[in-house]
Amino acid sequence: MEVKAKSKYVRIACRKAHSMARLIQGMPVGEAIKTVQFSERKAARYLEKTLRSAVANAENNAKLSADDLKVKEATINEGPAMKRFWPRSRGMVSKIRKRTSHITIVLTDEK
């Protein structure tokens, strides 16, 4: 059985979080939590939160044991970007895009 958890509009660029998500794919849940817990990257904090949410969904809604779960899929999709401007010389501006991401984690109990 598959269980999902999503975090939307997370304030991190998807290209910065993508490598961390690829790292935990296919791992057992306990090992994946340890991996993101001891990583110093900002993306690891958001992935850990979403991963713990997925485990809670599996335990409470689907009545699955956390020991049997594996990370089937961890995807980072691009969300909307907030557009800001930075003043430059001679009345010009530079664009600043504050990017957001959508994090989706799918857990499964299948071998």
C-alpha cells in the first residue's frame, strides 16, 4: 500500500533540494530519517518534516508499521516564484525571483 505526504510552497529552490531527495529514494524510512536528520543542508529540514508526516499518515490512516516502510518516491517540483526587484544605478532594476517548491514523498510497504 502506498502512502503520500505533500509540503507545498516551501521556500527553497527545487534545484537545491533535488539532490537531497534523490539521496533518500529507495531507503528504508528509519535510514532515510537519519540521513536527512544529520545533513546540514536546508533542504534536509523540509524533507525530514515531510517524511515524518508521511510516516504519521501511514501509521494513523493506513495502520501500517513504520519499520516495514520504504521511500518509494521523493520528488521536488517547482512552485510559484515571488517576484521582487533590486534597485540599480541610473534608475534601473534587477529582477529577484524567490523560488518555492512542492515536496512529495511516497512510502510503500511492498518488498
